[in-house]
Amino acid sequence: MSYVRELPRGMRVSQGRERPLTVHHLNQLLFVCSLVLLVAVAAVRISSRSGLPSLLVYLGIGVAMGQDGVGDIRFDNAELTQVIGYAALVVILAEGGLGTKWKEIKPALPAASALALVGVAVSVGVTASAAHYLIGLEWRQALIVGAVVSSTDAAAVFSVLRKIPLPTRVTGTLEAESGFNDAPVVILVVAFSTAGPVDHWYALLGEIALELAIGAAIGLAVGWLGSWGLRHVALPASGLYPIAVMAIAVTAYAGGALAHGSGFLGVYLASMVMGNAKLPHWPATRGFADGLGWIAQIGMFVLLGLLVTPHELGDDIWPALVIGMVLTMVARPLSVVVCLTPFRVPWQEQTLMSWAGLRGAVPIILATIPMVEGVDASRRIFNIVFVLVVVYTLIQGPTLPWLARKLRLGEDAEAADLGIESAPLERLRGHLLSVAIPDGSKMHGVEVAELRLPAGAAVTLVVREGKSFVPLPTTVLRHGDELLVVATDPVRDAAERRLRAVGHGGKLADWLGPDGAGAGR
């Protein structure tokens, strides 16, 4: 008997009537889950070629396994979905924060913060008004819909833009906005779902500000303390560093949430601090976090696909299309213009960021909150949000690269950054730096002597096309080379700064500034 057929119809995990999990059931569960993961991994290849975000494929897998699909699994536990969705979002935000480069988002931080706060308010107001006056939802339901769909999804945006080199202001703004706006949106959805109409809007604004401040303070503190500890304590195995980093990130979320602050903002900021702290064994940590992020996305979207009932969506398609049209063509562009015009952002970049407001995991998960709280018409809200996300991702996703080219954005690619992994040598008071030279790096063609590393650092080994050799001062470095650099503890940071400067500016980095792209020093 298959595992799928043994599941009781309409099963709810909270009901406590399930059969005990035996080893036989575990074997079947592992078999099904491994097949789902393999199909999802293969689907990433298809989505990357078609330009569609992979979330649609994962949702499709869940729908296919559901009661209207071949799997015939009836799953309607919104509370379990919300809990698992929150856990998945913590991992996804942690992975996103670890990959966020401070130098890219720093110039865009004011604009991104405005989009995450003022932009969300504009989007909620416009979208809620459309849901009330055009669709006929009650104000409470309309406000919930407006808040739910006001959060953008970085994973969805960059899954279709990752092959197009865009100006750092655009990528930095979109990335920071998607990391920041989850927190106020979650607060708004919870507030609208657990109470009636908001009589004192200023009290709600004060609560949002307080929760964001608490979450930011805890996230920054946990991230700084975690980075300091990992940089000064040599763990006995390199595999422990990725585990420690993810544990610190989850601590920031839990600490912020338990302190009645924004745990989502806390985990994103803590991860961003650690991601820019030059931690030991960093490529391994990024790979580990990236893998966890993929698993979280796959599991979350498959579960959301199981929760939806396709034959119930018919009556909600038209309302979803109308609300989505207002959101995409009015609310999002208006919020971008209001927030970015004061920063003198060119209209081409504003146009792209208006169209790049993709909705992904967060809105569908947030749509389970009114279901758990027992809000009237909560199932209809979930269906509207589900259809909206799917339809407009299908429209916006494939057209984003085309729009970027039409707006003449992304024509000038920047020099690729080096991949540098650091392993502390505690007893020798030194560091072993593994440097990978990618395609596009300006270190290509530079001689070892022209690196001009600080005294106390030296290139000891070069690996080229699978063969290793000890370089001479006149050895010319090439794309694809891997360097082994030994640096004493006092000059470790200076050596890495110099390597990155040469990677961006070539042998003339000394005259172009520390980044290889500015004025001389």
C-alpha cells in the first residue's frame, strides 16, 4: 500500500487521530520526500531556461500531490502550514542576509527603507481600496488582502534577473527592500486579523515602530557578537562553522520574537552582519546556507500547493486579476514614485523597480494568518492571494529581463568579486586564504609580484587546471586559478583587502583607490 493512500482524507495534524509513525511509514515518507526533492531540483533547470521563478514549479508539485491531483492527498491544516512557513521564512531570510553585500545596499539603504515603510503603506491603502470598492470585500478583509500582497520577494526577483548585470543601486534597493518589508507587513497582517477596524492608527504605527526597533537592535547585537566569536574562536572542524552561523541567525529571530519585536527583521540584520564580517570558511558557509534555503523554499511551496484546493479557485480568479492589476499597475508604481523621487532615482530605474515587485512565498504564507485566526471569508482571501501570485508571477517574471534590456539597464558589468575562504591557524597565529579567481576578475593577467601583498603575506601555491605549483614572482595569474595565500594574524585583513582591490582594479589598484574603482589615495 502506498504512503499516499494511507493518509486519512482531510487529515489534520492537530486532531491527534493519526496512526503512530512506524519504521515502515518512515521509509515510505523518506522515499516520497526524496522523489519530490529530486523533481524540484530538476525543475530548477527548466525554470532557469524559461525565465520563470522556480516557486511556480514547487507550487505545481504540491497541487499535483493534492486532492485534485494524482497524489489525492487531502491537507487542510492552515495552522501547521503557517508554522512551517514561518520556519522556512527564517531560513530564507537568513540565507538572503548572508548573501547581502553591505557595500551594495549601503547607498540604497534610505531608498529601500522608504519603500519598506512608506511604500508598504501606500500599497496597502491603494490595494485595500480596490478590494473594497471594486470587489466588495469588507474593509477588514480588504485591509488584510492589501497588507498580505504588499511584501515583495527577493528570491522571485533575482531568480529571473540573476543573469543580467544591473546597476548596484537597483539590486541593492530591491534586495534591501525585500529583506526589510517582511517585518512591517507581518505586523500589519496580524493586527488586521486579530482585531476589528483600527480606530487609533497612530497606536498601530507606534507598535510597528517599537517592534522594528527591538528586532533591529537584537539582530544587530546578535550578529556582531556572533561574528566576533566566530572570528576569534577556532572550531575543531570546518563543518561546524556553517552550523554555528545558522544557529546564530535563528537565535536572532527567536530572541527578537520573544522580546515582542520583529524576529524577521532581526534574523535578516544578524545574517547581513555575519555575511559582511569575513568569517572563516565562508564559501562553505554560503553553500550550506544556500542548500538550506532551497530546501526551505521547496518544502514551503509544496506544502502551500497541498493546502490550496484548485476546484474552489474558479470564483476567485476574477477578483484576483482585478486586485493584481491595481497592485501591479497603480499601487506598486505609485509607491516607487513617492519613495524614490526624493532620492533622484532615474525614471528608467524606477520603471524597472515598479515592475520588479514580484510576490512570492511571503504573501501566500501570510494569507494563512486570517485562516488560523478565524477571520470571515479567510479561505477566499487565501484563494485570491494564491491566484494573484501565480498569475502575475507568470506575467512579470519572463518579462523582467526584456524590460531591463529595453530600459538600457545592465549593459555594463562590473568586475567579478573574488571568492576568498579563510581558515584560521590558531597555534601558528596565522591564516590560510584560499582565493578563487572567477571569470571577469581583473586579477587575470597580473603577476604575483604585482599583487604587492603586505609584509607577512605571500602566495605559496597556485592550482591551475587541476595541477598545483609554487609560483614565481613573475608568474602570471589567470581566470580559474586558485591561490593559496598564507598571512600572519596582524596582516590578514590587509591582505584580503589588497586581493579584492586587485580583483576589481587590476595592477593599478593602488592608483584607483582601495576598491580599484575610485580616485587615488
